[in-house]
Amino acid sequence: MPDTRTVTRLSVNLSSEVADALRWIADQHGSTITEAVRRCVSTQKYVEEALQNGSKILVEEPGGSVRELVFF
């Protein structure tokens, strides 16, 4: 289903490292860089809201160890 929200066109300056990271994310998901930016922004928004609500962000490693991600 097409997105019916208004589209805002933005121009941003990114370091080559960030641009490479966005290309890598897009490649991992078989998507465009635009979609990678959307995913990154929505993920960051989710994390920020969760942290504001008192949640912790945890990562479980393949061996079963769990660590908390700390954001500044």
C-alpha cells in the first residue's frame, strides 16, 4: 500500500563513514538508501521513546550473555 502521507524532501551532509553505513544497511535489507534512512530514524525514535519511558535496551549475544546498551 502506498504511503499517503506528505513527503518532505531533505538534503543532508553526511561523512563518508555514515554514507557507507547507510549503503551497508540498504544492502543488508535489499532496499534503497532512502528506506535505510527511514528505518534508522524510526528505530532511533523507538529507542528514544523506550528510554524516556524507563525501559532498558538489552542485547542477547549468541552465547546467551545479555548486556545493556547505554545511549548518551
